[in-house]
Amino acid sequence: MFHYPTEVELLQTMSRIAREELIHFDQVCRIMQTRNIRYGHLSASRYACGLRHLTRSYEPGRLIDRLIISAFIEARSCERFACLVPHLDNELSWFYRYLLKSEARHYQDYLALAKSIAVRQLGKQCNLSQRIELLRQQETELIQAIDSDFRFHSGLPTAA
Ligand SMILES: [Fe+2]
């Protein structure tokens, strides 16, 4: 059972992030439309599926893990936007820089929420940094593994 302030903090932060992500989705759709790029459905990537399997199956560990993993995904997005920005036209370069700043805020929001929930649910003695480090190691393995599908969060491409 959540403590009331934690639940409010979680709902408000997640609601704000969801609104921002939907604005980005709308902006991406408009850019795709102006560039005649067709929208196509993508299944979850190997990276995303691998991360999903790392979450614990019980609360509050499950929620804390999902927040930490979300922080890693946002941080990887920042890393990849930063790599792409110098190679893009003016419109996309500006847009990706704008997304990068937003993802950097989300990354910090998710980590702050994970810490807040861990302290409230498990007490000040809970060792969140140990869990973050374990997930960090597994996330690094996933992002560095070879990928046959090219995605934004793909690992190393297979040799052509
Ligand atoms: Fe985000």
C-alpha cells in the first residue's frame, strides 16, 4: 500500500511526463507527414524486452525497478540524440536537441521518484544504489549486444 504523499507525487510526475511524451509523439507525426514518411508499427525491441525481464515481480520492487529502468532508457535516448544532432538538417537538429533536454529531465524525474518511493516504502536504510548498479550492469550488456534489427536503442549491428 502506498503512502498518500508518494502516490500523489507519482501520479503528478507520471501525468506530466505522459503529457510531454504525447506532445513529442504529435510533433514527430507532423514532421513525418511533412517529409512523406509513413508511420509503421514496431514491436518492442530486444533491448526493451530484455529490460522488462529485469523487473522484480513484487511491490514495491517492481515499481522501483520500472522507474530505474525508465531512467536508463531516457538516458540512452539522450546519448543517441546527442550523437545524431551533428549529422541532421536544421529542423531535425533543433528538434532532437529539444527532445534531448526533455529526456534529460525525464531521466532525473524517474530516478528521483524511485528514490522517493524506496525511502518511503523501505525506509532510509534501503540500498537503492546497489539495485541501480545491478540494473546498470545488465542494461549495459543489453545495449552492447549484437542486434539484427535497427532501432533507436539497438546494440551493435550485425555484420552485413
Ligand atoms: Fe521521455
